[in-house]
Amino acid sequence: MSSINCKKPLWALVDCNNFYASCEKLFRPDLADRPVVVLSNNDGCIVSRSAEAKALGIPMGAPEFKIRPLLKELDVAVFSSNYALYGDISTRILAILEQHCPVVEPYSIDEAFLRLDAPLRANLPQFSRALRATILRWTGISVSIGLAETRTLAKVANHVAKNRTAYDGVFSLARPEADIDAVLAGTPVDEVWGVGRGQAKRLRAEGVRTALDLKRAGDLWLRKRLTVAGWRTALELRGLPCIGEGNAPAPRKALMSSRSFANKVRERAMLAQALSCFAARAGARLRREGLVAGGMAVHIRTSRHENARFYDQTVQLRFPAPTADSLSLINAAMSGLERIYRPGFGYAKAGVMLFDLEAEGRLQGSLLVPENAERRQRRERLMASLDAINRRFGRDAVAFGAQGLGEAPWHMRREHCSPRLTTDWKELPLARC
């Protein structure tokens, strides 16, 4: 790739900076210059750090309870994960991206790829900086933008944009190959998108330490030591787009909904609530993805880290016909719990896994299971209405009675949760005059 081919699309990766921590700062001016960290589910480990927290050397992934004295000493603001807030801000940023670019591929809650075809490539610096400024002005979130001719190279460019202040949040690898190679030579192989920790370790052992080494490795050598996906990563580093073009990930085969509890659960009724909630949410995800499930596995267990007796049981159930109906899934979860529950234990985790997934459109009727078409249509309308309400007003705005009401011992520990200021009227602050 001695020169840039203007006929090829250019990919831009837009990545929100310190996203969870940045969201927590949006409505808190007092936190503008204060270090902020956000914790994982059940207030476990640190999953997001503000720039100030990074500068203090607070490690990513550290269990909060182990560094609690340090966090207090450094006056770090600690927050539980507020996914309602983060999801809403993410949706707003995505809407801005879609206003500025016709082809947007969301990658995660804080990342999206943009395909920049010829008209948008006329003035890349101006387009990128204007987009970045618009997102900051309309949402308060700072983003970094990396540009290149493949998604993998755009990831590399974004890493440079994010970590080198001289580029002011925008960096392009749409440049001659020698310039690209200079950047790849300074990029450790474990920072390349698609290279896992185990793969990186094996590659380093064989002398492949940088992204440039990976790019220059022979095809036969790569296919022998890596998966086909790893080989495609190397091709992408060479400027050959091959991710997302005819090799989409295989269809989902299973779907899991589970959680470790904030407190031990001993009552069967509480376990039933938790499993009902997990089953209902799994059903919503199935419908969102246009899938149905052929069966369910129900799982409960105690803690592995206590001296008490350990109990770990799973049961599998087949559905008479594949379904995405939440009521059917809840009933199956209750049937599974009936078979594996044992009194006298303090349960630490429970969950459901849906398997044998297939596209709803491919579903065929069964001669062995009589189908009441009218009943099925009523249930489908019910599920559609339920999904529409919860999309508009937030998850579990409308829920099944089996899921329970109010706080329960199995709910996540969220001792440092901020208000859901963009999605819940009840949590808005009141100004009294």
C-alpha cells in the first residue's frame, strides 16, 4: 500500500473517553477536576477511571475493597455502575453519529465505526474535529477518533489519538505505508484489536512483539499459530479490509442471563424472583435479536469461597416448540428451580441459559404440538407492547409479578449509585424557591 486509494472506504472509530466515569461527571460540576472511578456489578472491581484517577496510578480491575483506604486517602469519588444513564448517553451519541454519517456500525456501548465514503473524505480533519466538537457540545462527552482504511487500523489510530495529546483527539492512518509502519512498530501486539491475551503471549514467545511484526508475518505461519480470525487481523494491518465483509460472526448459539447476588439468598421465593427476572430479560433479548430458543438451562449455586457445604446444580429443559415468549420462559425457569432447589443453603448465584437458538423467521410448526394461532398472536402482541413500553420508559418499567417488587436480597449491590437523571423523572433533583 504505497499510496491511499481514494476509491476504498475509510473507517473512523469513534471511542468515548473514560466513558462511564465521564457520564458520572456530566451532572456534577464539583467533580470536574476530581478523580472518579466506576465499579463493576455488585460494586466489585474498578471498570472505568477518569483521567485524574489514571494519573494517580489507580489500577484498572482492582477490587474496590482492597484499595478502599487508598481511594479515601486520594479523595476519589466512587460510583456504582449506572447502566440506565450510560445506555441513554450512548444512544444520544449514536444519534449524533447517524446524523453525520449514513453508515454507522455500533461496536460497544462507547464505540462505533463510521464508513466514510468519497463525499465525507473531502476534508477529513475538518469533518473529524467538527464531529468531535458536536458530540462534546451536545452531550458533554469527549471522544477520540481514529481513521484508516480498515477497522483494525482505525483501532490502532484511535489508540494513538487517545494517548497522545498532541493530536487533540484525532489521528489518521490514511497515509503512505511507511508512515503506517512507523506507528505499528510502536504498537505492542497485545494492543491490536482481535489479539487475545493468550495469543499475545504465544506471539511474543515467537518474536512477534509489535503490530508491525504481526503485519509482516507469513500467511502460513499465521494460520498455523493463530485462528483464521488472527490471520484476518494481520491482513487488516496490511490495509486489506476483510472484517465484516462476508465473514460476519457466527449466529449466536446460546444466551445467558445470570448474576452473583449482593447477599446470600436462602428463601426459595427469592430465588424464584431472581430467576423470573433473568428469564424475562433473556426473552426480551431474544425478541430484540429476532431469535427463539429451543431449551433452557437453570443454574443455582452457593459460594466456592466459604467453608460451608458447596452446592452447584443445573437442569436442562426442552420447550415443546421454540419460543421467545417471556411468560413461557418464566414458567420453564420455575419448573427447573422446582427440580434443583435444596433448602438449607445460602445461594450466591443463579441464572438461566437459553440454547438451540434460531432465527424466528426460520421457525417451522410442529405436527406434534397443536398451535392455537389466535393465542400465539395475542402473546406476540403482548410481548411487543411490553418491549415498546420498556424501551421508552426504561428496563422493567413494566414487569411480570413473578419478578417481584421493590428491593430484594438478590439485587446487585449498588451502594454508590448516582441518579438516573436522563431516564427517570423521580430521580431528578428538585429546586425549591
